[in-house]
Amino acid sequence: MSLSGKMAAGGNQRATLQLPTQAQATVVTRKTGEPTLPTRRTDEIYLPFLMELARPDKMRFELQVGGKTALQVYDGVNGWKLRPYLNRLEVEPYSDDETKAASKNSDLDGPLVDYAAKGTRIESEGIEKVENRDTYKLKLTLKSGAVTHVWVDAQTFLETKVEGQPRRLDGTDHPVEVYYRDYRNVNGLQVPFVLETRVLPVARTAMGRDTPVPPEKTLIEKVEINPKFDAGLFSKPAIPTGSTAGKG
């Protein structure tokens, strides 16, 4: 599958290039020495992206930042990143945490399809309202032992909300929710064309306060099912001279 569109990035200073549902804030220091978070822009900025997914668990993600192409590639086992927007012009390997996150996020079918074959156990946690609609709240215990949740619309049986990767802000991990909206039929598949990520507040952070994070949207503009990919697309990349992100 190939997906292209634009993702919100206004004012969120990412320490590393992340997938649309993940980000990190960078701490800066005032003249007084008191740490604080950088101020987000009032107007959201949307950056063109291209994400390509292939079985088994392969992912390539390009993001246009200031006229430069940031890149992440995961071949199902190993991952690499290129971050020219941070003036890092060499291809670097994923950290252990990034590899772990990529192994969860690169599943082309999502967590519910063939869940038993993946070693996942699913339990019902009842019915909850999500954006004024009844949904089934499902608890998923993955083969690794990690636990996550998915909310399924009680009428359409499409995923309405999923539990995202925690985001670290102010020295504390914050829970993340990702909402799926605007489903459209693409070659017989229902695909959400709007994703909204919400970082939830916590009672107290390591810095003694909590900083609200505005919702961030990912807008899908084009989806291709079963495109033909070059053989080396998901291999360790060379430094690119150009990019296809934002084209087409």
C-alpha cells in the first residue's frame, strides 16, 4: 500500500523523524536557566509525506521539511533514518526504541486482522462512546505481552480509535489516542483519510507541570493498493538526491 498526503507539524520540535502518530518535544532554556518547552506556532504547518508499506512488516516513510527529504526505512528487522532538517546528512541506524516502535507500526493489516495467528489475545471491555457513537472497546494482549486498546464502531465495525505509542513530554510518558475518520472505499477496502492524534494530559510530570498539546491531523490525499515497488525500496537507503514525497 502507498499513502501520500500532508501531516501536521506546526511548532512540534521533533528530536527524530517519527511516524504520523508519534513525536517528541525538545527542551530549551531561558536566560534564567529555567527549562521550558518551545512555543507551538498558532497556525498549524502541514508537511507533504509519502508512506509505503509491504508485507512482511516493511515500511518506508518520506517527509518534506524545509525543502529537504527526511526518511525512515524499516525492512522488517532493521531500520534506518536520515534527518537533513537537523543537519544530519548521514544515514543512521534506528535506536532500540525506534526498532521496537517500527515493529508495531509497520503491520500492513493492523492489529485485528489474523490476530490469533499473530499470537494476540483479544478481550471485550464493554461499550464506550467515542465522538457520540457507541463503540466496542477491545483489549489486545500482544505476543510480546504488551497491552493496547482498539475501539470499533458498533454499527460500521470500523476502527474508530486506537491507543497510540506513548509520547514523552516534560520528562514523562503521556498516553496517546489516534482517531480514524473519513473512511473511503479504495479497491474494496475501507481506508481512513483523516487521522487525528491526541496527546492526553497526566496529573503531574517530572517537571512538576503538564503542557497541553493541540491535536495533530494527518490528511491522506491518495491511496494506492498493490503498487509495484522497486526491489531495493525497503533496504538501507543511500543519501537521496530527490524524493517522490508530495508528488502525484
